[in-house]
Amino acid sequence: MTKIEIFRKNGRIIKYKATGHAEYDEYGSDIVCAALSTALQFPLAGFQDVLEIYPRFELSSDGLISVDLDNMDLNGKEREVHTLLESMMIVLKELSKNYPKNIKLVEKEEF
């Protein structure tokens, strides 16, 4: 199962982390894992390649992705960052609804 944690501050996503594999199918054929990987890496690519914002992040082949934007200067691009992250959430919510045995999505508000 893939566990995804979304951390918010004042309602805005400030970081997210996913661990584990979806285990929907065997490695290389797991469409759920592929969809999750795409949804989770899409905002990171947008930050770096389009917005030129470079958050702290970690990726590993054992199913970890962690992206941290907390206390970052977003260079006036808060709206664009928010749009990318909330678009990711739409996909993650739909995937977790359709594959509840493979995905656990948790949202936390930080203070």
C-alpha cells in the first residue's frame, strides 16, 4: 500500500510525502503505482521546469517521494504553486477513492 501524507498550513499545501508501493500488480505492470508516481511528480516538474522554484525534495526507487515547500520564498508565484498542488490533490483523491486497498491518503493541518 502507498501511504500519502499531505501537510497544510492555513489551508495551503506546504509539503507532501508518499511511501510504499501500491501493490495493485507486479512491478512494471502496476498502473496504480504509475498513476501515483505521475500525479506526485507532476507538480515537482512544474515547480522546477516552469516556475523555476526549487523545493527540498527526495525521490527513491523504494517508493519514497517527499516535497517540502515550507518557509520557501515562492517569488510571487504562490497562485501557480497552489494551482499545481490542488490539481495534484484532485487526482490523488480520485485514485484513493477508486483504489482504497492500495492507497491511503491522509491530510494534516500544521500550526
